[in-house]
Amino acid sequence: MFGLEGKTNRIIFLIAIILVCSVPSMAADYPTKPISLNLPFGPGGSTDLTGRALFNAAKEYLGQPIIAENKAGGGGTVGISLILNKPPDGYTLAILPCVAVMTAYHMGKINFSPVDDLTHIFRYTSYQNGLVVRADAPWKTFQDFIKYVKENPQKVSCGTPGVGSASHLIMEDFLMLAGNLQMIHIPYKGDAETNTALLGGHVDSVLSSTSWAPLVDAGKFRLLVVYTSQRLERYPQVPTFKEVGYDMAYSSPLIVVGPKGMPKPIIKRLHEVLKKASENYEFLATLKKLDLPLIDLPLEDLEMTARKESEAIGKIVHKLGLSKKQ
């Protein structure tokens, strides 16, 4: 019996050695087939455009097709949830709209953690969000807009990319800071839908990322305020929320993620490839068109940074009375 047990242990040890040795080999060969990329909002928005541009540039280094699909819904959470149970082999990835999914997590709307249940691979930009109205709207400034909202509770509508999205969180926060004002929130499945709704006069305002920039430049939309820490280079005349009296500024990064448990060599390979892709001219032109910054965060800092952001968002959600623990 002792001999049999010893033989069994040797077999287990040999299998373990084979598996350990195969991981670097697998990473060296990776990828050997097409990669699926889930885009958690509809086509035409910032997440869609930047995600496609980044991976179009990455194809040169990966040598395999990228199958990008829009999986909209749930304020950005549906597309992420669809990769959770996929094999952690690097062939199923997604773009994580960080704040939207973290907000949903702290509100108890999803049963997975965007930090603990995903592999964070590459952070490449952050939404630059703002409030826009149609160019023919009566509000010339954000102060005009807020004054009207105060005098007309539940009369002014605001479109966002979804319930629990970063924009929704911002809307609720500034309404509370302004004295618990009331607006009609109308959620959509992405930035492109919010822009279409505003163009058609179906909503009075839109709070979302800079996918509205071409429409502002074309004179169809008016940008009233941005909720970034500094004024946007493209619109230096437009104030930040802090400058108009609301002490709030949000970073809303986009992160390439995969299922939990991906091998470290494959994570490193993807991170290096995507870093090279982020230097591509067409990708940088896409960022510039949307007035988005390029982010270069080291691989070893990704999880720690995301965890700190999640904790901060949890505090805001709790302050607004939206926490799952309340």
C-alpha cells in the first residue's frame, strides 16, 4: 500500500510539473484562435469606439481576429456578466466601464465583484463626462439650467447611459448637493441612444461621456458643465462642477478585463500588446476625437487602484441612500 501511495504521489507531482511548465508555453503560443471582446454598451458610444479602435490596433501584434460584439444592458453590467463563467484562457475579454459596474455592485444590482471576480488587464482611458442640452434650449449656462430645475421639480428630463451608470450616479449626486432637486431620469442603453434622444427632443438634457462632442462642435448641442477635475482642453470656456459650486469630480476609467484566474503570463502578454496598441495613431486619433485622455497604469497597480475606486464609490452610493446595506 505504501508503494502504491508513493507512486500516486509521484504521478500527481509529475502532472503538476507538466501543468506549471505548460503555462509559459501556452503564453508564448497565445493566441492561436480568434479573441471575443464584449462591449457593454451599444454601438457608437465612447466605450464602443475606443474599445474597437484599441483592439483593431492590437490585431497587428496578436495575429488573430478580434470578434467584438455589443452586449448592452444593465448600465454596462450585462456584457461583463457574460464573461464570468468563460474559461480564463484569454480568449474571452470585455471592456469594464469601471464606475458603472462598481456602482451597480454597491447598489446590490449584481452578484459579482468587479474587482475580485475579474482579471484586470489594461486601463486605457477615462470618460470625460458633461451635461449637454440642445442648442435651441433656453438654458445658456448651467446656472440657468439649475435655476429652472429648482423652479420646476419633476419637469426637466435627463438621459443617461443606464440605471446605475456613472452618469446616473453623478446626476443623483449633484441633485442632492443642489438641495435635493428633482428631475426625471430616463435611462438608455448607451451614449449613442442618449444623443439620438436629445437630438429628437425626447429628453431635455443628457449627462454622459464625450460621444456628444461632435454634436457640440456642429452647433447642435450646448455643453453646460463637465464633471472632471479640470476644464476640458477642447472646451476651455465650459466650467467644471466644482467651479459652479458643487464639490464633485469623477474619474470613470475603461479597463480591459477577463474572467477570474487568468494565467499571469497571458495577462502580461495582453498588457504588453495593448500598451503597444495604445500608441497606435488611429487609436490616439479616436481618443482625441472624443476628447479622452490616454492612461498608462502599470499592470501591478491595476487591482489596487480599482479596489480604492470601488471603496470610494461605495461611500458615494451609501451617502445617496442607494447602498444594498441600507
